[in-house]
Amino acid sequence: MKVNTKFIKEVKKYGAFDISACFNCGNCTAVCPLSKEDSSFPRKMIRYAQVGAEDKIESSLEPWMCYYCGECSDTCPRQAYPGEFMMSLRRYLISRYDATGLSKFFYMNSWAQNILVIGIFLVSLIFFISYNGDFQELAAKIELAFPAYVTLAIFMYVFTMYKKTILDKSKKFLFSFDFSNIKETLIHGLTQKNFSGCSETDWTRWIAHLLVMSGYTLTLIISNLHLLEPLKKHYGLLDITTPLVFYAAFGIIAGGFVMMGRRFLKKIQSSKFSHPTDWLFVAMLFLIGISTLTTYILNMAMGPDAEAVAISYKINIAIEVAWIIIIVPFTKWIHIFFRPMAIYLYNLKKEKQLA
Amino acid sequence: MSTKNTDVLIVGSGIAGMQAALDIGDSGLNAVIVEKSPSIGGKMISLSKVFPTLDCASCITTPKMAASSHHPRVDIYTYTEVKEIKKVSDGFEAVIIKKPRFVIESECISCKKCEEVCPVYVKDEFEYGLGVKKAISIPFTNAIPQFPVLDESKCIRCGACARVCPKDCIDYLQKPEEINIKSKAVIISTGYEITPMDAKKEYNGTKLPNVISSLQAERLLAPHGPYGKFLRPSDGKIPDSIAYVQCAGSRDESIGIPYCSRVCCMYAIKQAMLLSGMLPLSEITIYYMDIRAFGKGYEQFYNQARAMGINFVKAKVAKITEDEEHNPILRIDRQEDGSKPQEVKHDIVVLSQGLVPSTKNFFGLELEINEYGFINQPQKTLSPAKTNIEGVFVAGVASGPKDIPDTIMEAGSAAVEVINYVKSVKVGS
């Protein structure tokens, strides 16, 4: 292995840490409640980065095991911000696992992502407003196209991750069908229970995150299955979609509000350093929640034929289009899949005794 | 208010203050030492041995204490606080407050009878809270002066000491006394305190009984220490496994003390060596970030410790907790063969704390201090004793952490600077 001193500069573009101050005392790893004997971080990862062991980092699952409680950054004797380093590693890995290279471009040039999001939103909106046909039909087609696009993106990421962490080492396809592993993966994916691993559970963060996550997943189901037809049906309080939409919107808005507030106040380590892509991510989620809810409430109040409902619905779909095309496959969103995947692959490695 | 004239006022009677006073006295000038504790000797008199020679600390300090107290040109005020020092046209004017011992010093013959009959036990400050003493007692065996001090806050006013005193010199009504000191120059040798035990909250230093401070460990190792043996405080067990946590109070940005205290590596190695002599079967582990053995003979001392079988583990201790038997548990990242977060149990843990300045405001003197409270030395290389105020000199840890040999050298340097200064002022005026 060759020492590569440029590597650290590359990772540094993804976040505000200072691991050149690190003298490898190991306080971060020892204080970390999630670090384990066979999955130890952040010090090991910092050491890899310091010597430029790119391959080691790309094949590591450790970055996804970190939930950024920030204890390492709080207690670091050198103020090297190891927690922020782990966060930057996750951003770096997303860029590396992205075959299109767009994630990296967006991380480096966040303005480009902002402009593209706004541009696509505006173009779609203008198109939708000027569209003369049955917009409900068009929306159905757009919403049904989403899953295909997203699945493709996810498949690309998941395969790269699998390749880098397992395939490159084992040289053959390995899978774990162990029930306990699958169960653990699902539980972690659905509850994010590692948030409770920190020595003082940050309940606000966990609940806000759960609200956003569940609300968003519900929105995804509602739109991808095209459950809503606000321009055709008149929804009432007793409709099955009502509690779904209200919960989803409430989850995203309340959770998103808390998250934005914390990033704004910067009191907690994990919300001290926000990458512009983080802001775009929460802001867009927030807008999805609000526009979905507004459309639905307007429909309930005014019926499917009202002009306001149509406009609100068009805005809603335009936001979703920008979100799906530009944000979902690139930058932060994919961590939803990487975190549970990492747990699955970690157990797989243990099962197959891959060092 | 009585007034005393002298050439040099020295604040603090640790090894720096005493050394400077002796050098000044020997040169023919007069010096006054003001010491806030009841005895002179500073921190050094409480140490067990000194590194890297393993000389007995009190065997070096006691003669210095005796020499200063008997020196014809050195006057000492113990148990006395400096209220303020003002620069005036012909030197300095200080106001000092002599705290009441509740004992008439001119009459006391140090017979210790009061101490024998006193029914009240209090924590012994000299033993850093490990042992007990009487509410009226001589501070420690080789204290100078040998006058008892009555702890007013703990005394129950039973009168036993007053009845037994053969010289009738217990005076419950003694009041603080203000004294004016006029001097031509001042030496600040106020020294240090160790970082508080609760500075790093992850170490639970004030909560866990078997996590002790390095100065407490010095007392446990001293031949005349509180228990006469190295026992752990919670249950008096002789420890089988002892851990030293390095950089427990310095080189740590998270507690706001990023500087290196320069002595902790060496005193921990010294204590470990003494321990392995005292308890040959015990396991001694020193957890360090890196060992800084920089002085003359220090590296050899460190290598000797390794050869003696003391374990050196590179790891910063992140957290200290304990089990139900009060055995401290350390969490570290074991770095041999990769990286493994681990919990290690020991019988007793010594925190190698750093050095912080013992006083924040230097008696109203407008001294330049650095961001950590140590006095700045504007001419550090050529005249390390000089401060930003003409006529005010500094010696020892007051200007930054340093070991005993460096402190003594600085004190000598301060003495020479002060002598030159006072003589030049004489000629000039």
C-alpha cells in the first residue's frame, strides 16, 4: 500500500473536521458507545484517511455504524471533530458509490444542485400549468414513473456498496439468509434504534428523525402507488387516505421543523456543521409535506374541481419531480438504504468470517 | 497597622520562593516571604520522591525550609494572605493579612498537648483529604513553623486545649492582623494547583472513591503518608493492579487546558517505579498519549521503568466508571493489532493531572498573563525572571508548568536579577 497524503484533502472537501490535528490517542473510539471490537471507529478510519488508504475506507462499513451522537467531538483532546469526520466519510462514500459522479459534483458545487432543483421545479410547474389535457392522468403517469427511476438508482448504489465491501474480497457472491440478521437489519432500518446507543439518548433527535422517516416513507407509498387523485375525488374525514396523508405530512413537517431548528441553533455536535446539501434535503422534505397537506386540505374544503386545488396539486407534483430527479439518487437521501445495508453486510461478514 | 521595610518581597514559599530568599539573603539583602498556608515548603514538601534521581523530596526540602526560617536576613509570614501590592515611587507597598491561628505564637512551645486533647477530627488537607487530623493541630510533622492552627469552622469551643496548654497561649479571640510591607522589588513564586478532579467529567474523579489524584498518590507513597502504606481509599485493600491515566488534566482541548504540563509523564513514571518497589507483585499500567521524557536523564528513567516491567499502553482513557466493588473500569481503544475499544478493570486509578496557576489575579499588580493565567515572560530567553513590570520578577510554575530542577534554576536566576535590580535602584536614588 502506498501512502497518499492527498487523500485527506479530498475527504476534507466534504466536511469541517481537522484530523490533521489528530495524534491517534483513541479517545474517540473509546468514548464511542457504538464502536465495537470488530467494528471500531473513528480512530481507525482517521488513521486510514491520514495515510490515504482509500481502498480500506471504501470497503469499510464503519461509517454507516456511526449515528453521530457527537460524544467523540465533545471529548476530543485535539478538537479534531472526529464525529464530523465520520459524517464527511459518509458523504465521501456516497460520492464514491455513485457511478454517475453527480453526487460528488453536487457535494462540491451545492449551488448547482439548488439551481437544478429550482429549475426543474419551475419548468415542471410551467409545463403543468400550461398542460391542457387531463392533469390527473399525467400525474398518475409521472408518479408511476418514479419507482422505476428510483429503483434503478438504488440498485446502482447497493450493488457498488456490495461490490466494494464484500465481492472484491470474497470474489464470489455471498448472501446471508440468517433470519436473525434479516430481522436485525429490518428493525434497525425501521426504528433507527442505534440512536439510543449514545450514552445520553437524544430523544428529540431520534423522534424527529423517526417522524420524518416514517412520514416520508408513507408519502413515498402514497405517491408511488398513486393513492391520491385530488382532482378527481372529493376527500372527506372518513376516507382511508385522510389519516395517512395527515400522519405523513405531520411527521415530515414536525420532524423537519425540529431538524432545521437544531441545524440553525447549532447546539448539538451533530447539527453544528451543516453541508448545504443537508439544508436542501430537509427544506425539500418540508416542502413536500406542506404541499401535500395543503392540496389535501383544499380538496377536502373545496372539492376536486376548485382552481386552488389544481394549482396546489401541480406545485406538489412539481416539487416531487425535482426531488425525485435531483435529490433522491444523489447526496444524502441514499443513507436511508446504506444504514440498514451496513448492518446486514456486517453480519454477513461475521457469518462468512470475512476479515 | 505595623509596617515593615525590606528589600525584596517574595510571594509564596515553595521551593522557588525559598531558593530565591536564600540566595537574596546570602547576598546581603533582606527578604520577606509571605505564605498563605500555615507552613512553608509548598507542594514539594508533600511529595514522596523526586524524579529522575529518586531522592527523598522532604530530605531536600526540609533543609531549605530550616535554612530559610533561620536565615538572619529572611523574615517569613506564614498563614498570611497578600491582599494587594501597589507600585509606588520608591518600590512597592504591600498589604498582607495574617490570619489568626488562635495560638499566641510568641508563647507557644510546640508541645502538641492541645492536639492530643482535642476531641474533633477533621480531614487532613496536607494529606489531600486522605487522612484525618485534630481541629487544632500542627499542619504536619516537619512543618515550619511548628505552631498549631485551630480550625475555627470545626472547633466546638470545648476549651480542652486552653485548659491543657502549659503556656496558656490559646487565644479564641485572635483577629486577623494587617501588616504593611515596603519593598524595593517583588518576586512572584505562587506556584500551581493541580487540575481539579472534576475537570474532565468523563473521569468521575470526585465520584469514584478509588480514583485518586496524583498528589494523593504522592502522599500514599510517602514514608510518613496517611496510611503508612499504599492502600486504596474505599476499603483499605492493597491494590493488585494500579493504573495511571496520563493527560487527565492537560493537553485536552475539551477541558480548555491544551498545554502540556511537563511533569505528569515523569511523576507518573516515578510513582510507578516506587510502587513496583513497594508492591512488587502488583501490575502497574500507564495509559499515555505519548511519553514526554525531555529532561536530563529522563529518557533513561523512562526506559528503566519499562525494563522494570511497568506496562505502557498507548491509549487515551475516555471514560472511568466502576463496578459494585468500587473497582474502577477504564474505557480505552487498544491500538495493538488494529483498534479495539475495550473496558479494563483496575483496583485503583491515579489521574495524572496537570498544573494550573494557583491564583488568578496577582494582587492587583498589572501583570501580563497568558490565556491560561500564567505570567508572561517578555524576555523569556535572556532574562526569564523579568515580567512586564519593572521590579516584579517571577520564579517557578507561576510563569508556566515546569519541574523542580527548572524551578530551582529559575529561582536562582530571579534572585540574581532582583539583587542587581535592587542595587541599581540604590545607586540611582
